[in-house]
Amino acid sequence: MSKPLMMIINPAAGKCKFREGLAEALKLLSDAGYTTSIFFTERRGHAAELAAEHASDFERVLVLGGDGTLGEAVAGLMRLESRPQIGYIPIGTANDIARTFGFVKGDIVEGTRRFITGKSFAFDTGHYQGGYFNYVAAFGSLADVSYGTPQNLKNQFGQAAYLTAAGKALLKLKPIWARVEYDGGVMEGEFIHGGVNNSFSLGGVVDMPPNTVELDDGLFELALIRQTPGLTSLAGLAARVLTHHYDSEYLTIVKTARAKFTFAEPQILSLDGEMSSPMTELDFEICPKAVEIIC
């Protein structure tokens, strides 16, 4: 019996990388019994619209794009009462989700083989009053790296573009006053980064502490970096984090099912690498095991 499959493709991701191997991937899917309907995204937010409108007609959804495209597709699925399983072939730049689940990046044919033979895993999804996100909602320096890198630089230079953006973000660093409420605690002060995460990797370059992240435990990892006395201490902190040393008076990582950010001035947040509108307050909660991903 034929298995209906919805394929969502972001044609802008990875220099139109979807063209490499797509024909062979479609043949593999056909041989495996799938009847594939292809939907191309045309603008930001379109993947969410497509998933919400059409995904209920299919047994599975397969996304070709970056983390932002996958995040949009999941947001669309979250609007449905019954959600089909979702697969992901990462052809974007940072690909934090790919690093988290161990997906092969940029190889559509191999990604299709893995999708066909993979097993489902139910993972947690984040909710805020404006929608949903997969792996991070953040403000400050790391958020600047995610949404501050122009798409043309991402396409041309890949991860190097993120590293360049990170250096520029540090040079223009402005601490952000915030009140952060979470399960069992409150922190106030000036921060250079804050975010709730459900990923082993952030921004494509920073790893979360090992053995602390569980993708299906119903909890975020809340990461906060306080303002440091100067660039020297900041550089030292960055060097320690990049070499997986997380013991610092300026760094706090706790688990929580809910969080609330309140800012003195409107801030732009990175939601799965996509830019939000400016806001002064935002509430988050985890949706445990809300979506099944094929991995």
C-alpha cells in the first residue's frame, strides 16, 4: 500500500542544495512505497502554514532545509490534534538539530536512506505566547550570532560566517538587563546571553554541557551568562565554554519546565535562529514529547 509523504523544501537553504540528489532521493522513497508530494517554501513562516494546512493528509512529513525550516514545520504540526511523524534532512548552515540527533548534513541521498530505515523518537517542544520552537529561544550574544548573520554570508562561508558574526557581536557587546523567572528561582541583572534550550548545540559552534541535556525529559536547559568585568574576562569565559569547561561565576545552567523573561527595554530574541519582533516580556513552557522525529 502506498504511503503518502509530504516533503517540505526550503529552496534558499544551503545555496539551493536541495537540487543535489533530489531525483535519486525521490526514487528511493518511491521504491520504499512512498508517494511524495513536494511543497516549496516561499517566505519566512511558510513551512508552518504548509504543515498546518496539509500535513494531516499525510502519514509522514520530510523537511529539507535548515533548523529554522524544521522549527516552522514543527510549529505547524503543533496546531494539529493528530500529528504525523516528521523527518529532517539538514541542508542549512548551523544545523544544531543535526548535531543533536546525529544527522548527516548536506547529503540528501544518505538522509533519505536514514529517513526510510529510521525509528521515531518523541522529543519536547517549546511553547511561548507567539508560537512554538524546537531547540532555543535566546537573547544576547549567541542570539546575535544566529540572526545577525546575513543569509548570503551563511550560504557563501557556512560556519565561518557564524564565527565571524560571533567576533563582531563581542566587539559590539551591550549587556541586557533582564529578570529571569524559572522553576524554583529568580535571577535579575545584566546578561550578555540568556536562553531556554533543548539541544546539545547552540549556534552551530557551542556545545551544551555533556550528560545534562535530555531531549524528552520535559525540561529546558536555562542558560544565563552574566555581564563580565571586561573583555579579558569575557574572552576567558568564552574560551572555557568552547573547551567544555562550564564552571564560572558568570555562567548559570539549570533545568526548568517553565521560564519568563522580562526586559527593561524591548529585545529581539532568536527562536530556532529566526528573529522575533521586539518584546519586553515572554513566557515559555515545555510541551513534553510533543512531536515524533525520525532518526
